[in-house]
Amino acid sequence: MLFTVIILSLSAIIGESFANNIVPKNYDVQFSTDIESGSESYDGTVTICFDVEKEVGQLVLQTRNLTIKDVTLSKDEINFATKTSELPNGNLLLEFEDQLSEGNYHLKITFSGTASDSDVMFKGSYRREDDSVGHYLMSKPRKSDCHEEASAFPHFDEEYKATFKISVVHHGTLKAWSNMPLQAPPESHDSNGNVLSTFQETPRMHVFDVGFFVSDFETEQIDKLTVVARKGVLRHTQYSASVCNDLVKIMNNHTAIDYDGDVPDYVLIVVPRKLSHSNLTEFERKFVEEDSMMYDREKDDFVRFTQFLKSAGNNVMLQWFSNLIAPEEERLLQAFSNVYTYFNAEKIYPKEYMMMLYQVDVLQESLARDYERPSSVLNMFWLIVLDNKWGAVMKNLSKNRKPRTLTTAQLCSEAQNLWKEDYNLPDGTTLEAIFNQWMHSDAEPPVLNVQRLYSEGKVTLSQNGSEKILPYNFATQSSHFEQLGPFQWLTGRNETVRFDVSDDQWIIFNKEEFGFYRVNYDDRNWKLITQALLSNVSSIHPVSRMQLLDDALNFVENDLLDVSILLELLTYLRNEKSYDVWLVANNVLKTYYHYEIVPPKLVKDFLLHLVEPYYQSFASQSISQRTPQMELHLHSELAEFACWLGQKECLQQARAQFQQAVETNITVEPNWSIVTYCYGLQNANDKELEWLLNSQKSQLCRSVSFLSCVDNEIHLRRVLVELQSKTNQECIADFMAALDEIGFDMLHSLLRNDSELVNVLGSSTVANALEQVSKCTKSANTLELIDELKNSLDLHLDGKSSGKHRKNIWTEPKATEFIERYLKEVEKQSVV
Ligand SMILES: *[C@@H]1O[C@H](CO)[C@@H](O)[C@H](O)[C@H]1NC(C)=O
Ligand SMILES: *[C@@H]1O[C@H](CO)[C@@H](O)[C@H](O)[C@H]1NC(C)=O
Ligand SMILES: *[C@@H]1O[C@H](CO)[C@@H](O)[C@H](O)[C@H]1NC(C)=O
Ligand SMILES: *[C@@H]1O[C@H](CO)[C@@H](O)[C@H](O)[C@H]1NC(C)=O
Ligand SMILES: *[C@@H]1O[C@H](CO)[C@@H](O)[C@H](O)[C@H]1NC(C)=O
Ligand SMILES: *[C@@H]1O[C@H](CO)[C@@H](O)[C@H](O)[C@H]1NC(C)=O
Ligand SMILES: *[C@@H]1O[C@H](CO)[C@@H](O)[C@H](O)[C@H]1NC(C)=O
Ligand SMILES: *[C@@H]1O[C@H](CO)[C@@H](O)[C@H](O)[C@H]1NC(C)=O
Ligand SMILES: *[C@@H]1O[C@H](CO)[C@@H](O)[C@H](O)[C@H]1NC(C)=O
Ligand SMILES: *[C@@H]1O[C@H](CO)[C@@H](O)[C@H](O)[C@H]1NC(C)=O
């Protein structure tokens, strides 16, 4: 049966919504690569099996950036003649004279494509241990809202899910990976030493969830986890790999999961390039950056550990939960993976309070910006469902389960069945409805406003800009924090509730910050809370103290709270001894000035006054092996802050320890390296600087945070030249971004006066670095100097940005007034 072709006008093509009539069932794609020789180009053949559900006269395939060589359409082994043409947006149009009737068709397309950095296929290169260059080919599909993405192979619109069978031809010295495990060992393909790797068919998924990777990387397997990394790097990933494997083991034990059917093992492909961390497609979940996987417990600090956990750890949990949860439930998947990353890490490191870190790094972060919000919502319901019964819910949900089937409905009905009477849900609502209301909201998290009517013994609760059903609990001076429940629900925008609390006692809502919302109070209640903390810190739960500090700062920045209320609250910090609360206090006190801008003397004195007692409590003690890493990390952060504020002993100690390190030729213990090297460099001589550069030569790039503390132009120049010869553009940009206002001033005058230096660095390196600085600086001065350099050095700064502006709460007249009065009072008392 042959059809002749008619030409349709473009408007008809664009107008017709063909997609609803075409349902792709299966894609069989074979890629043919020559990456071993470093070639970017690849060939391929795709056979798409699809159903026509309603007659159509044309088909559109996504083929941007591909060259189409041959197209065959068949039904029941009969071929159709087709006319192909390229649409203006780069897609492929297939036209037939008559309509295609209902039925099952096969479309076979041969094509070729080119890997580049910006498109869905990426060619990476790296240096091997023997200094030769190796290449890898990686498909890196992204989810996108616009439909203008390039395609790795021809496919129908992305909205449909299908099964995929991927195979890749590559040189026999390389290996290939894809979503699924290999079906069989690679088989010989041709006489040039190429082999064919064929992978098992995927479950139904979106086109953007599928990909493959080819390289000469090596693998290591621990239980069901495979780590793929280049030679030389693999051995440095062993510790991280064992932690990832532990995460999986704990999860298996926690749920006693017993799938009805096979699930793929876990794979981490470790690549030497930067990767995105949000909205990962199924295939992207297998990748992790080398830098975060090479965590070394002996050498690296806590920040590097949390980076590892947030990338590799979280990705392994995403893989684990995508075997459990239905793929449509993306937010549920993100939520579970993130909460369990921290929850399981606490089991691996019992001495670290990882859920406390969760509170700061995830919950408070998600209140501030669009970051892991589903995780905070799940955490809230987990805590409502009574922590200790949650494990039972998970076990029941895992029993006799088919892979990729868990839904929110099942989760909520299980939870509600077990503990109905405890929920006390508002009439006519279900847990599931409330859960979904929170989980699928794109709105900013609510603020619960608590206005006490002191004379009437009542409280008006209202939520600003939100109509969610909001679970709440509260503590009073007499009722306390022993347990989270009972919970109540705010069902409208506001309601007035009777409370038996005398008017000289505080109330605190959202106990232990279980809920995904902030709480604001009337001024008098804020003051009652501050008074309570000043007389007895332990009268309020540490996690609630963390919330009070974080919320109060946010309200002041948004003009919802008087700055003097915050400052008065901060004065209690002189009594605060919990390092976890200090994690938050550290952020609050460093708002605005630190580390870039020197604060006015008044502010400096006030800040130092607040940190002094806690700083003294740890500065004089030697480090104990039993101290949690998180606590050590906090101590080094606060020591750095104290030095920055000019604390004399701190500066002396840093200088002395640095000199000792140089004399003995023994590097400083990593927990203390930043503060010791940074402040040790003040008044340092040339020999000391050279020693430091030499001792850091294997990781210069990671040392920019203290190398940037150099205090004169000669040393600044020396470091720049060293970075130029030993590292890359990115490191130089990181270094310039780590300079404070004074350091940047020195840099400016160097670049202005020393044209030789600009030549050595290269003006494109300088321009790139200045663009980076313009993105992250808080300083108006620095931005001006960047403009000046742009003009005087005639640089192209197309990517120049206008900095990170944040409201300066410290310069408000009320703040200055408060601090002056407060410090005078302190002075008076110390004289008496
Ligand atoms: C792919 O297409 C985009 C536009 O659709 C274009 O900007 C890009 O350069 C193309 N890449 C290659 C390798 O042709
Ligand atoms: C498995 O979980 C149980 C509690 O459910 C616990 O007692 C046991 O120690 C765990 N085993 C391992 C190996 O983690
Ligand atoms: C991430 O995914 C969510 C939901 O799928 C979407 O709303 C959001 O725009 C995506 N973000 C990015 C950066 O693609
Ligand atoms: C959870 O499992 C237990 C034991 O099998 C069962 O008694 C209970 O009803 C289950 N819960 C639900 C909601 O299925
Ligand atoms: C409610 O929110 C809006 C906008 O976010 C803000 O302008 C207003 O001051 C808030 N009111 C209260 C009482 O929090
Ligand atoms: C409470 O809500 C009602 C309507 O829902 C509104 O008229 C009233 O002004 C609100 N009161 C407060 C204190 O927000
Ligand atoms: C401080 O409050 C805690 C908790 O309420 C209490 O146990 C402790 O005795 C109080 N300390 C003092 C000195 O009152
Ligand atoms: C920090 O100090 C502790 C205790 O001495 C030690 O166990 C740990 O290894 C140190 N951290 C690093 C990164 O060296
Ligand atoms: C200091 O130690 C490093 C490595 O530990 C060594 O390479 C260097 O020669 C030593 N310097 C001196 C002066 O001993
Ligand atoms: C170096 O540059 C600064 C301005 O950035 C200028 O004030 C100073 O006079 C210059 N010094 C020399 C030696 O040119």
C-alpha cells in the first residue's frame, strides 16, 4: 500500500494536537559510539512501537540537533511512504497522504548526533594517571518546562511514558552503563574491536528519565552498590561508598522490604564535572561529582561531610525510594529520600545529632527558600504520626509490595488506620487531604501569628496569606515540652482560643519546630520569652530556641518584628551552651557583615560581647576524641568569628599556632586549619607564606578560604601567581570571591598598577573571576571597584551581576539605640 504525499500548510501542523492520538509503547534504541578515539559524533537507530488511537495524517518527532538519515513506517509488516521535513523549531514532520488508521505501528529512524557541553549528550575528557587523555560520553537529559531541549534520539512528545530498551556499541576496552543492568555480557560487534552492550528493558518511564554512559572507568561492588569511577579516583571513594552501602542496609532493615519482583541494584557513577542537584531525572540520580565522593574522614571537615551526604547519600536514597514509590509521586519520592538520608546517617554516626543538622540544613533552609520543601512537609506529618509508630507504618507499607507502586493514598490510609483516635482531625477532613494540601502547595510556607488578648485570657491565631489546615501544639511555662502532642488544627484563616495562661507567662507554639511554618508573637510575648531565657535557658527546648532565633531574624528582615525585640532576645546567648543552638545563632550573628564587610565598632563590640562566654568555654579546652564533629565544626566557625571580631587571645593563638606549624613543619589539625591559617597570615613573613603554599600544594583550590586572608599586596600577588600556575580559572574566581572588602581593595590596586600581573593571569581569567565576584558580593564598594576595573582594563563582563543584597538590620536607628543603651548598662554593672 503506497500513498503519495501532500504538503500541508504550517499553520495546520501547529494547530493540530496530534499527541493525544499517538501513544508510544516501547522504544528500542541502539547507539553507536566512537568515544574511545575522542570523537563527539554518534550514530543510532530507534524503533518506536506506538498505537494510533484516533486517525492522524501526520506525526511530529522531537529531533532537535539530530541529523535524520532514514525513516521507515510500517504496520503489519507493510511499509508506508512518508515525506519528511524539518520544522522551524528543528523537529521532524512526517506526512502521509491518507490518515493513519487506528492500530499498532513501528517507526524506525536512523540518525546521527554530536555531543557537546550544552546539549543532552556530553563528551567529557580527563587526564589518566599516566597523563594520557581519556574521554567519556554521557547522556544527560533534563526535565524541562519548555519544549526546546535538544534530543539524544528521535522520540514523541515527552508527556507519554514508555518502556525503553537501550543498547550501545562501543570499543571493547570501555564499558557502558544505563538505567537498567546489562542483559548479558557485552558481545563482539565488529572486527574493529567494538562490542555491543545491551541493557534490560526499563519499566515505563519518561524519555527524559533514560540515558547511558560510556567510559574506561573502573568499578567496585559492595553488596548491591556499584561505584564507577576513573582509575586513581576509585580508591579514594571507598569510605563514601561504604557509607552509601550502609544507608541502603539500614533502609532495608527498617522496612524489611521484600519485593514481589526484581529491582535493579544501586549505581553511583563518579564524574569529574559539576552536576545539578535539583529535580534529578531517574538517570541523573546515578551520578555524583568526584569532589563530593572523595570524602576523607581523616582530612576533611564536617562541611565536606554534609556535602557528600547531600549529593551521593541523597542520590542513593533516591534510587532506593524510586524502587518503592510510584514514579508519578515525585514530591513524595524527594521527601522520603531526603528525610531518610539524615535519619539513617544518624544511625551510622550515633554520636552526631544528624536530625539536629536536618533542622538547620533542611527545615530552616526550606522556610527561607525553595529548597527540599517536600522533605519538611513529610517530616511534619512523620512527627504528628508519633515518631515511634512510623517504623510500623513503613514495615506494613513494604510488605508484599510490587516495585514502584507506593502512593500517598496508601501511606495516609495506613497511618490513619493505625492511630485514628490520636489524630483528632477536623470534622470532614482526611489525613490524605491535609497531607496533599501541604505537599502540593507551591506557596511560601505560612506564618502563624499569635496575638494574645492578655486581659481576656485568650489567644488569636491567624495564618497570613494561607488557608491551610495547620497542625499546631504549644508549650507554656507550666506545661512544658516533654511530648509533641496533642495536636490541634487551625482550619481557617484565624480563630480565637481560650488559654489558661497567666499574663506574666510565655506561650510557645510549634513545639520543637515540628511544623513547616514560622511563628510570630505579639511584642509582649516575645519579651516574656526573652526574660525566661535570660533567667533559665533550659526552660525552653533547644529546638524551640533554634526556631525563635531563626524566625525572629526573618521577621525583622521582613519588617514584621521590631529589631530591638530581636537584639534583646540575642542577649540571652551569653547563657547559651548548646552547640546545636549555636549553629543557628552563628548564622544570625553573621548576618550582613561577616566576613566581607568590617562592622562599625558598636556592632563589633556587641557581637563580641555575645559570643565571648561561649568562645571562652571551648577555646581553652583541648579537643576530645569524643566531641561530635558537628560540635568541632561549630567551634571552629565561632573561633573564626571571634578572631574576625578582633578577639585578642584568638588572634594571638592563631598566630602562635601558625608559627609553630611552620617551625615544626607539621600542618595544623584540619578542624582548626581555617582559623589558624587565616589569622596566622596576618603579619606573616614571606617564608611563612611559602611554607603554607607548599604544604597545601596538593589541594590549593580548597585552601582559598584562608589564602584569601593575606594582608598585603605582595602576598596577594604571590598567591595569585601560584594559583595561576597550579590550578584553573574556577579556583582563581573562588579565591577572588573569598576576599573581603579590604582584600578586594588591594586586588583592585594591584590589577590597576601591575599590568604584568594581568598578563600573567590572562584577562579572560580576570574577567571571569570578576563576574563571579559580582554574583556573590554583599559589598557596594566591591561592585564599584569591579565597574572601575571593567572600564580601566577594558574587560568584557557580560555576565556581571549586581551582588547579593541583604537588608542591614544593624544600622536601623532602633538597633543603634538599643545596643548603645545595652552596652552602657553592661559597663555600669561591671564597674559596680
Ligand atoms: C543544538 O541546537 C541548539 C538550538 O536548538 C543550538 O543552540 C546548539 O548549538 C545545537 N548544538 C549542536 C551541537 O548542534
Ligand atoms: C534492624 O532493625 C532492628 C529493629 O527493627 C534492630 O534491632 C536491628 O539492630 C537492626 N539490624 C541492623 C543490622 O541494623
Ligand atoms: C522542579 O520540579 C518541580 C515540580 O516537578 C517544578 O515545579 C519546578 O519548576 C522544577 N524546578 C526546576 C528548576 O526545574
Ligand atoms: C499492619 O500489619 C499488621 C500485622 O500484619 C496488621 O495487623 C495491621 O492491620 C496492619 N495495618 C494495616 C493498616 O494494614
Ligand atoms: C502578611 O504578609 C504580607 C506579605 O507577605 C505582609 O506584607 C504583611 O505584613 C503580613 N502581615 C502579618 C500580620 O504578618
Ligand atoms: C479573621 O478572619 C475573618 C474572615 O475570615 C476576617 O474578617 C477577620 O478580619 C480576621 N481577623 C483577624 C484578626 O485577622
Ligand atoms: C530551668 O528549667 C529547667 C526546665 O524547666 C528546670 O529543670 C531547671 O530546674 C531550671 N533551673 C533553674 C535554676 O531554675
Ligand atoms: C577533628 O578532631 C577530632 C577529634 O580529635 C578527630 O577525630 C577528627 O578526625 C578531626 N577532624 C578532622 C577532619 O581531622
Ligand atoms: C616539610 O614537610 C614536607 C612534607 O611533609 C617536606 O616535603 C618538606 O621537605 C619539609 N620541609 C622541611 C624544611 O623539612
Ligand atoms: C595604585 O593604584 C591606586 C588606585 O587603585 C592608586 O591610588 C595608586 O596611586 C597607584 N599606585 C601606583 C604606584 O600607581
